[in-house]
Amino acid sequence: MAYFERPVGKQLSSLRAAREQFLTSGRLTADVRSPIRDSWSRSAHLGINPVDLGAVPSYEEPKESEILRGITTVLQHSADILADEPISIIFAAASGEIMHRYCFDTQLRNSLESVFLAPGFGYGESDVGTNGIGTTLEGSKPTLVIGGEHFNEKLSVFACAGAPVHHPVSGALLGVVDLTCSASIANPLLLATAKSVAAQIQDALTEHIGARELALLRDYLAACRRSTGPVLALNGEVVMMNRHAQALLAPDDRAALLAHTADAVNELSSRTVVADLPSGTTARMHYRPTMYGDRIVGGVFRVQVGMDEREAARPAQPRLAAGKLPGLVGTSSDWLRACAQVQEDRAHGRSVIVEGEHGVGKLALLKAAHYANSNAGHLRVIDCGAAHDQEKWLDEIRDELKEASGTLVLQHLEQLPNTAAGALSELLVGHTGDSQVDGVRWLVATRTTPAEASDVEAMIVPCFDSTVRIPPLRHRSQDIGPLATALLHRSAHSEDISFTPAALRQLARLPWDLNLAQLQSVVNKIVRTKRTGVVDVGDLPPQCQSSVRRSLTHLESLERDAIVEALRTHRENKSAAAEHLGMSRATIYRKIREYGIAVAPMANTASQL
């Protein structure tokens, strides 16, 4: 009997009708499962094409790492077990880029190739819409997508089940394991198997990485015992810093040290690194590698700061950097005010909730505050939506709260089940009662707009000292230009590309309902055809030519894009564009006003974005 053979899910005709209704009218019916409904809405807002599917190649060579090697070992073993089944096993990175694929069935492999479901291509929601990889990454929880539940029609012949893989130490999302087969033979075992493979990867990484981190901790503690000055220890996942580093170094200086140490941490031999710090002092960092077997698993730095003994004996007061944090982009007063408030809360040991819409930068802000003010300990992110095994989940939080220092982030507080609110509240109240301002774990959380009369609102929120709200991107138009430029340089892997002032002004006029995810999607479309030079208004995707402030139906979006392309083709000649589209001049003028289409001079290009 075949491993996958019984069809499951809604009747195909009912699902097909629900999808057609959504694409034409924007209305969702009860026939569609909740996670699929949410994903369809996100995909529509991102402007994903539901019919055509283009290649979304990566422009970066895949980096080989010890973590990826450990993941590959488990994937190969699982692929061998399923070798006789018409199913593929895929691992995609947290960015959505496919890193590995195993498929021994020739017919299925050819089908996967036809939709670019192969290593080197992107399968995030911002690339192809609802699918087992991108939707799992978006929700950070196991997800099954069958047939017509895919947003793109060409993917509807498949069923795919994704399960997230998290780093066992930092809790960071490493990627997703995806099992894909024909939609006609899918059954519930597909998702169960994906979760099983992900659990096996988690166990393998825990066994291997846990020993590596213990080796680094051992060397770090030994250096702390021998040194009377700052000591740092780090690898790709963990940063530790003793109290001398906290007392003697300002946040900007600590961030600069981390940047310099990252360059030396993979050296085989001991060495000394000299660095000029933002405060004007000089630091000499004596590096010693940490070995686990025959591999480097990190390094320890003993730091000597260029100041006299009298200054060294006097603890430096923490200095706020006017709201700015290393690695973050944004100049609006609302954004800088949020950064400054989080920095102040961190400096005084206050627990804080950072709230705002999806994609406004909540977690990025907390990570930046942690690394700029890092105490001796690591950053751990625990997803409140993953509390399905409540006792195990609470034990993880209980263990983290026992840590002497560092940062614990409770992410997606709004997803916390009501059944876990009481127990979590007891843990947090106990932690607050035992805490002192200096030398304890910094407790923070993220959430979207709070729900009225929820158990989280009544029992969890009062356990935190303050709340910081980050406004959505549409209310921070001053930040859109710097963010778009930073994303453009990162996606193109080059700084030899820039936006014209007109293009940045056009981007600033758009609503950005999905915040950074939507902006990243636009940048991805730009760099598919342009990775150097100047990006003008005409190089922006069609949805960026319209500044209408309401959500368009799919048919309206198609009509708007067709008008934009016709105007481009005919060099802004509205009469020629109207004739090309088979509509009257009066109609095209009305549509241009209705959709808020920019008709300033555009670049003469016929490329399809």
C-alpha cells in the first residue's frame, strides 16, 4: 500500500469557486480554512499574480555552514526512507530560498522544475503567494496547503506540508521542511511526516549545537576568571559579554567591538585586533578560538580599553544614541522615539511590550537594543503561538527566566492561547518579584494591536512595565525612502544602484498595508531585471504607479497594471494607450484618476515587472 494515497480536503469544485470569488470580488467564504484565508489576503495585498508564475532566482551563492550540514544529514536519511514514494523533501531557508530538494520520482521532479520549485529559487509568500514553504515561514507554524488552496493556479496540482525548524539555542527561525506531492494523493500523513522530519532535525541540532555552545561557555567563564577587564565570547548564534564590558563601554562602543570581533572569530590561531571606538578610545582585543573536536565553534576576546586606571575604575554611564540603534534604518520622529524609549527601558531593566502591525520592525528593534546593550547571556525568542505543548513551552520560559542575564523575547503575544495565560502570568509575576534592576534577564514581548477583553490583556500585559507602539509604515513616510534604499542594496548585493528622488517620492505616497513585507516584495520585483544603475518611476512595478488608498479587487489590480503597461509602451500617450486597450479616451482618463496612476515621465522600458 502506498504511503500517500487517500485524497483529503474540501471538494475541489467548492474550493475553486471560493478562490474565484475572492480573486474577482475580494470576498472570502467560510469554505476556506482560516490560515489559507489569511494567506490569500496577504498574497493579494502583495500583488502576487494568481495565474502566471515567473522564476525568482537567488542572487547569492548558498553559504555552507555546520547547521546546514546537520540539516542535510537528516534530510538525506528521510529521503532514503521515502525513495519509493512520489514525494519530494525540500528545505528552504528563512528567506524562502530553496536550499535542498530530494525527489526520486521522475514525473514529480519534472513537475517541480516546471514551477521553479528547485534549489536557488525563492518560494516565500512575497514570491509566489500561498504555499507550504512561504505560508509556514509567515506563520512560523506547521501548515498544509492542498491543491486549489495555493494562491497561484499553477501550484494547484500540488499538495505541500511545511514545518518550521528553529535554532535550539537562540530560537531563531532557520527555515522550513516541506513535503510536496500531487494533490490527488495527499492525506493527513503529509503534514505529520513533515513535522516528524522537522523534529528529527531539531533533535540533531540540539545534540550537536548544544555541545558546541557548552564548549564556548566553558572558555568564556575561564577567561572571565582570569581577566579583570571586558570579556566577549561569540559565534554565529550567541553573544556573551561580562559586566566589566557593561560598565566600561558605552552602547556604541560595544556595537563597534562586536563588528570587529565578527571578522576575527573564525581564525584558527590566536591574534590581537586593534579597533578605534566611536567614543574616541582604542581597544586591543586578544582573541583565542574555541574548538569542538577539530572545528572552530566561536572565540573569546579579552579586551583592553585605552584609558587610564582612574577612568577605568569609574563605571561609565550608559549613553543613549538619540534613538538610533546599529543596524536599523529610519529617521522619522515616531521611529526614533520608539527606539529611544526601548533603549531607556533596557538601560533601567524595565520589561517592555513592543506592539504594532505585522512587519513594522518590532523584533528587529528589540534585537538591535539587545546587541547594543548586550549583557552576559544570549538572546532567546519564544513564539507564543507555539504553545500547543503547554507544559513543555512553559518549561522553556521557566528555564530562560532563571538565566542571570540576556534577553528573552515572547513573540506574537496576541497568539497566546487563553488556556496558557494564567500559568504564564504566574511565571512572570514570580520573575518580577525576584528581579533587581541590575544583572537580570531583560524580559520583552511583541504583539499586534491588542484585543479587547482577552485573557492576555487582563493577565499578561500588567506583568510588563511599559508598552512601546511602532506606527505602521504608511504613517512614517519619512522612513520609506531610507528603508527602500537599504532593501535595494541588500537585494541587489550592490550599492551601485539607487532610486531617483521622483521614485522615492512615489514610493512614499503608497499605503504599504503589509509594511516591510510589501516593500521587500516591490524591491524583489525591481532587482529581477535591474541590479545596477538608477531606478526611476517607470522602473517601479505597476502597483507602485497607483497611489489609491483603498484595497483593489484582483480584477481592478489587473486593469490598473494593464493601463500602466500601455502608458509605458506608448510613452505616456493616453490616446494611444486607450486605443491599445480598446477603451475610450474618456474612460482611460477616468481610470487614471480613479486608480491614482502616476503619469509623470516614465523610463522607456517594455520590461515586465
